[in-house]
Amino acid sequence: MKEDKEFFPSELSAEKRDLLARLLREGGIEEPDEDAIPRRAPGGEPPPLSLPQQRLWLLEQLSPGGGAYNMSFALRLSGALNVAALGGALDEIARRHDALRTTFATAGTQAVQLVADEMTLKPVLTDLCALPAAEREERARALAAEEAQQPFDLTRGPLVRARLLRLDATEHVLLLTLHHIIFDGWSLGVLLRELGVLYKCFSRGEASPLAELPIQYADFAVWQRRRMEDGALEVPLSYWKRQLADAAQVLSLPTDRPRPAAQSYRGAEQLLRISGTTTDSLKRLARQEDCSLFMLLLAAFKVLLYRYSLQKEIVVGTAVANRQRPETEQLIGFFVNTLVLRANLSGEPSFRELLGRVREVCLGAYAHQEVPFERLVEELQPERSLSRTPLFQVMFALQNTPREELSLPGLRVSSFPVKRTTVRFDLTLSMVEKNGELFGSLQYNSDLFEAETAGRMAQNFEVLLRAVIDDPGAHIDLLPLLSGEERRRLLVEWNDTRKEFPSDVCVHELFERQAARTPDAAAVRFEQERLSYRELNERANQLARHLKALGVGPESRVGLRLEKSVEILVGVLGILKAGAAYVPIDPSHPLPRIAYVLEDAAIRVLVSKRSVVEGLPRHATGLVCLDGEREAIARQSVENPAGGAAPGNAAYVIYTSGSTGKPKGVVIEHRQLLNYYHAVIERLGDVAGADSAMVQPLTFDSCQTVIFPTLCAGGCLHLVSAERASDPQGFAEYFRRHPVDLLKITPSHLAALQTSAGPESVLPRRWLVVGGEVSRREWAEELQRQAPDCKVFNHYGPTEATVGMLMYRVQGEAGEDGPTLLPTGRPLANTRAYILDPHMQPAPVGVTGELYIGGDCLARGYLNRPGLTAERFVADPFSPEPGARLYRTGDLARYLADGNVEFLGRLDQQVKVRGFRIELSEIEQRLGEHPGVREVVVMLREDVSAGQQLVAYVVPEPGAAPAVAALRRHIKEALPEYMTPSAFILLDALPRTPHGKLDRQALPAPEAGRPGLDEEFVVPRTPHGKLDRQALPAPEAGRPGLDEEFVAARTPQELAMAEIWQQVLKVERVGVRDNFFELGGHSLSAMQVVSRVRDHFQVEIQARSIFETPTVEGLTAAVARRQGQAGATQFNKIGRHSRGDEEDLLSALELLSEEEIDALLLKNSSFKGEIVNEPSDRKRG
């Protein structure tokens, strides 16, 4: 007898299964569906939430009472409306679909669905007929916007509202608002279709013709979770883990405002429309490239995001209906799933190449779309933040299938647009195809972006789409984004700075004219020394003639090495009058550096004093000591010398830090200095007779802002000694005795001076110019409040652009929504500023690029460095002038919407400290010359308490680790004080990325309280730069991969909290400083912790508390604050206890902070309890 064998259709080949299914259908037999969604049995436990619902439930716990996940629809109904039929139809829809009658509750540690037996959905009628006809429409829109924002209570419900606005007898507006947790975009089509059928029947008095639904949404939720438990998603989940491994978690788009600590979901939208001709061309291109219109538009959108963010990897989310099962197609509910689409834009691909990459990504995502997004987040464990969504922050959607249109007999139905005020992501581009055209809505987070920014972005996208059609083979970096109008604004209008200034003279000649006008007025003052204009001019003339007698003339370079005194101005003017260029040399600089400058600049003569020339190395330079040769110089004529420099000759050479380890000289000509003089005076205003203070050394080119604008306008230049300039009291005292009108200073220097009482006492009367460092707007606005009559300017410019070429006037207050950084302003006269991308194309407004400078401010170049000059001074592609150049600053900047430039940082290793420009590589090279140093990296670190500080990370040679003091001495012998690192950290190896590059983020910060770090701080590292865990104590059992040292619970409250975490996270031990998410916590387990905390501590906390303070220590403190606002209740409990309740008393006390105990003891000074009533004594009495 033949043995019976159970038959499994799944064992057949795909072809045989298809044949079997056809034969069964022909025989009237339906093939059994193993994946069919079964209907739940009546009664039983409340069903769980689906995974998408779980996430929205958690978000509601984090930010309760918001309208971000409201879905609102408004329809204009024109004609004779049957209100009863409309209400009956909506009621019937609510009866048919359990989801519309669902609310949510917590059962134990799990959230569950509660389905009400019945619910009315008849719309609430609001009659607007009493209003004047002209006001009704406006009032209706206001009510629609208000209704759309009204929050839902997920626990009380209902989660759907219907409202009917009556404008007149034949004009109504139907408002439907639902929470996303029970509804999605597909559901709208279901609702409208059923509403049309039911309204038609009920208007005629007929019964509903709609068949009962085979399943309800809760059945889907149970089925989905069962599939998860059965491991049905393991294969697609492994695909997503591979696809998103190491994906960028944040898309750093340039924003108008800083990202807030928590999302508010405030937003708006910009609309765009793509013409039918362009739409047809896009469709044709998609067919040619064997992809969908969605893929084509997504690829273009990713190019836009890439060009805005400069990130080579763009991650975007998109929604799919997630209704693969046929029985879900007629259901209302929250089925939609989110796919994470990651694209690599590196390698300078053409658009066609990128489109191929995007196509492959999309096809892979579609093939594995059944993995719920919520499950993916839990599996990948991205960094948690209340400020942004996990995995992606930008969405894209295309609706190109016909939407369900509502048809109601006797009525004309049309949309009633409602202003959008909430968004869920930073950006969402939603496009829909209608009547042969593409319509788009760019929804943006208004906490981050201004409406103008979103409008420009939408316009850039339209330009990009046309460019893609014209040349799909073009590299994505070269596809145009700017309209002709925007390009003209950036290149021409905002750089229209042409002004006619006298150009046939030099600045020292302007000084001579002023000296003739006001010979007896004070020209320069240093402490007790003072020279009139006549005295300064005559002494400069005598020095000039003396130098000319030594052979000095045009294009000669004369060194000037003097301490600050009136002689320094005699030297500057005398050298210029002789026709030469002065080269300032700081006497405090190390001798090797001075020797290098003397040699590199081929100094013909060095002007100095006996007191500062001692110890100078031997060189071929002639020496003029102003004190030693005073009589010889005094024998020269006091008349202005003739035959000096022309505007095209060099005026001065400033040496700045160099990346090769040697400083480089920047050659500035008279014509650039003259243009700067005229331009800065034009921007400041009338400076005639204004006194100014010079606080910086002459080697700092920013002193030009005060020297000639003062000496050529009849004012007195006050030279402030280095000692006084670093003494807040002494500086303020000098300003009281000698009030000045104009001060140029670095922000950090001014902030240090304002530590004295009366910060306004160190401010000038009329003009304050800050520059050389980034300034914060709030600080600058405070300066303006301290000195309301003083004009405050921010000034920017590298030495290569002659002191500065951007200026910004601080006026009014920007408020909380204004930019954090103070803009650097607009170009001065005859200068130009371009912000360009890596391909020298203008970057859109708001987008980061490299700042290029052009115009009459550009230096001649670098002395003796033709190669470097050619590299940094490049041809100007935007100027019609032959030979026009641009200077590549290496600074990152962006244009603001009003045309002002904002400085954002550096492309390379150049930094500014206290206004001094420093090449970090120069310090690294010098440190690397020490025999005990194998590798070294220098960084500029910012710290709230320590401010800016240079930190050197040194890997010593094996067995020859140098002392930090030796390294400090070594660097001081070669470099100026401002280039000496304030901290040295010795490492076994430098940390590296997986690609072998230096990982600067992994470099440890200097330890607090050790600002000098004169002792070594060694972090154990592997040869690959990773933390050497073998050199650390073994991790505690049950604490997977934690770097935090285990700290046990110290109070009963912390112990209870730790036990809750252990139970929820299934770990053996939890320290009070362990991170919840590093222990394996996720959104669901956070909710479980909240539930257990509520039960144990009898206190309500929100899940966001775990995100804000994800440690036992932090969460326990949060509970204590909630329990006891805290102290009075706990204190009263203590008073009622007997002496024997030792443990209870201790537990209550441990909930109180020291400050709370002090406050309570003082408040209850007559208390006669079990505590010694002295704030200094914490022990039991």
C-alpha cells in the first residue's frame, strides 16, 4: 500500500506553481494563501500597535500635544448640499473602519489599540453667513488652518474630526482632520471613494451597497508582529544592514538659523510648477535611461542636495504604500512604510552615471520594502537626537498615478487650499503629475530655513531639471543651478563697487598735505612722548634723506625693528618717503625667524635702536640706529624729499605664517594701500580730526585701519604700549585721560579688556572696528548697547587683500531668529567678493563655498614665491579687464540673502588666534624637527572655559619621549609666542580612520584644570590609532563594549533605577553613568522604562527624559525633581518619621540636593525633628 505523503506546493518550481495555480482557478478552486492576513477572534486581549504606529506613539510621548502628525483635508462643495446624507455617509465610514474608532492605551509595559463599538463622525456645522461676504472666505481659511493644527489626545480620542463651514446656502467647505497614526495617503482615496458612493445612496434614501471588509487594521498589526517573530524579515533586514552600514546620519544642509535642541515641527511650503514641455522631456529622458520618472526626479533632487551640502553621500527617505496584501487595499489605516535611499555621488559622475546608481538603489529598496522603518531604526541604532529624525532628514515623493476624485451628485467638488504650518522633516519635496504637468511642494522646517531660502532652492531645482534635459552626460558638479537673474546678482550687482579715487599720489604724500594744513596739531602720542604734525613730518623727512643717501629707493626693502614708540611712525613715514617698502620685524620674535626674514626679504637697511639690535645674527644688511645716528640724521634737510615711489611700487612687506614651515612675505603696493585708505574712510564716514588708538604691533597689518585714516585726516594716533594693551585697568585709565574716537581691535583682545569694571570704559567714542577673528552677533550687539553713540563694524580681509575688504555695520538687534555669527559684510570700494564652488562656479545664496577676492585690493603677490603666487592669485573668469586676478583665500563663506558675506571657517589648516594668522603646518614642522618627535599634529580647540587654544598631539620616538617643557622650549626658540601651543598631549599613536586618514575627531581634549599640560597625558592606542582596549581594565560582565568606567549605584533610588534598566535591557549590570542606548536601548525599551519608572516611583516622566539624560544618574535626578519639586514634601515626611525609620529617612534625604537641604533648613528653622538644624552639618542628630 502506497504511503500517504503531505504535499507542499512550495516544493514545486516557480513554473510548476504558476501552472498549478492556473489549473486550480480553472477548476473553481482558490489556491490557499499562506501569507493571508487572518481575522482576529472576537474578544481577547487588546491588539498591539503596528510597528509604524509604535513609532508615532513614541513621538507623541516625546512631544505631546503637537499637530505635526495631523493629516488635514479641505474640500469646497458648491451646490445644494444634503447635510444629513453627508453626516450619514461619514458615520457609515466610521462604522466600517475600526481604525477611525481607535484610541491607544498602555497595558503593562506595552501600548495597545482600543476600538470603540460606535462613534459618530457627523460634521460640526459652523455657519459663517452672518459675516460680510467679503470676510467669509478669509475666515474660512483661518478656521481651516486652526482646525489642521488642533492636537489630538491619542488616549481619549476621537482621532478624526469633521467640520462643515457654511459660507452661504450653496457654498460649503468640508474639513477633515485625522491623526496619522490611524490614516495615510492611500486611506484618503479609500475614504473619498466610499464617501462618494454612500452620499449618493443616502441622498436617494438607499442602503449602503458596500460589502463588509474582510479584515480590520488591528488584524494587520497582529499579523505584522507575528511575521516579525517568525523571522520572515531576516533576509530583507540583512540587505538593509549592508546597504546602510556606516551611512551618514546627518545631511548638513546650510541653514539660516541654528538647529534647535528639539524639533518643533513648525514649517511652511514653497510651490513650484514644471511646464508640460519640460515634463514631457523628463519622461522621455527617463524612458531613454530605462528608469522611472520617480528615479529621474530623485537623482536630480540628490544633485541639488549634494551641491548645497557638499556631502558626497546623500540619504533621502521616501514613502511606499506598503499594501502588498490585497486585503489591505480597501482598508483605512496607517500602513505606509518609509524606505531609506542612500546614494554615493563621489567620483565626479555624470548625471547619467548617477541616474544608474540611483536606479539600482531604488530597485534594491523596492525588493526589500517589507521591513518596517521602525524595525530598521531599532536594528541600526543610529545616534538619538530630539533635534532631528533618525537615518535621514529629507523626504522625496512623487504621485504620478491618478488620485481618487470625490464625486457627489448635484455638487461641484474642488480643493480648498490651506496654508501648511507643520512639517515632519527638514525638507520634503512632494511632486504630483496632473494634466501633463508636474506640480511640486517644497515643505521646509521654518526653524531652520527662511521662506526666501526655500524659494531659491525650488528655483535652483527647476534650473537643474532643464540642465539635465539639455545635457544628461554633464558632470553633476557642472550642471547649472542659478537662473540668469541670480547669477547676475551674485557676480555683478553685489560687486558693483566701482568708485573713482585719486590714484596719482601715495599715502605719505597725503600725510604731507595734512601736515601743511595742521602743523602744530598733535599727530602721534606714546605715553609721555608726543610729536606734532610738523615734528613728525620733519623727522620722517630727515630719515628719508638719510636712507636715500645709503642707496635706498623704489623697490628697496628696509627692515623696521623697533619697540612701540613715536619713532616707529617716524620709521614708517621715513621709509615710504625714501621710496622704499618697509618690512616690520617684531623685536620679540625669535632670532632665527628674524634672520630668515632679513635674508628672504633681502633687507638693504635695518632701521632700529641699539637696545634691540644686540644679538642679531650677522648679515649683509646695513644698520641705521635712530639713537646712535641721531646727529647724522638731524643734519638732513627737513623739507619733503622729491623723487620717491610711484603708486605701482611696493609700500610694505608683511610676513605671515607659511605652510612650508617658513613665513612668507606679502608685497603690498602703494596703489592698494591708497585704495584701502579711501575705501575704509568712505565706509566709516567723516573721520576728519578723529583721534585713534593703535593697540597691535606694526607686524599686524590691521594697524593700517588707524594709521593713515588718522594721520591723513588731522587726528592724533595714540600708540598703546603692549603692557597697557594687556591691562584692563591700565587701558581703561588711558582712555579716560585720552578719549579716542576710533579703535581697531580683535574680538578676543577687546573681550579680555572688558573684564574690568565698566566695560564701556575701553570703547571708543565714534567708531569701533573689530576683525581678525569670528565674532558672535550677540556679543557685538551688546557692545552697541554699551556705547550707543559708537558705530560698531566687523572687518574682514587677509593680508593679501590689503588689510581688509569686507565691512559690516552692526545696527539694531537680529533677535533670537537672527544668525549666530556676525556677518563680515559687503565689499569695500573697488573690491569684489565671489563665493565659488570647487569648479569656480558661483555658489547659490546661503550655500558654502570658497571666498575669492578681486579688485584694487589685491597684493602684488608673495616675495620670492612665484609658484605660490601663481597658485593663490588666479585669473578672474568674471572680469572683462585683461590680466584681472582673483585671490583664493582658502576661507569658507556664504552669501546671506541681503548680500552680506558670512565667514564659516577654513578649507586648510590655517587658523587665526587673537587675530594672528597661523599655519598649523608651520608649527608641526618645527615640532617635528625635535629629535624625540616621531609624529605631531596641532589643532586649534575651542572650549567654553579656556576659549581658543593651540594643542599639540605628539607621538614620541620609541624610548626617547621628550619632556613637555623641552618641547615648549624648542618651539619658543623658533616661533613667536602666539604660535606656541598652550597644551601638549603625548600619544602612543595618532588615531586614524578606517581609510588611514588622521581622525581629528578622536583626538582627546586637554584635561580640565590642566591648562598648561606640562605633564604627559598618554592615551593607549593601537598601531592603527584605535583605542587600545587591551591596555584598559576588562569590561564588566553584561556591559557590552562600554568605554565608561563602571560606577555602581550609590543610593536606593539609583539602585532601583539600575534594576529597571537591567530588566528592560536584559543586561547583568548597569552603572549609573552608562548610556542607555549604548547598552542596547531603543525607542520601545525607552517606553518600557518610562512605564516601570511610573509604577515604581509613582511619578510621571516623559520618554524624552531618557533622550536628554540617558544615564541612571541623570534619569534618577529627573525623577527626584519631578517627585519632590521636591523638597518640601519629602522634608515633611521626614519630620513625621520616628527615629527607628533609619532607612526611610536616608532614602528621603538622598532625594534632596545640598541646596534644597540648605533652603529647607533655613525655611524650617523651628523644625524639631531628627536632623541637626545647621546647614553645615549633614549628619543625623
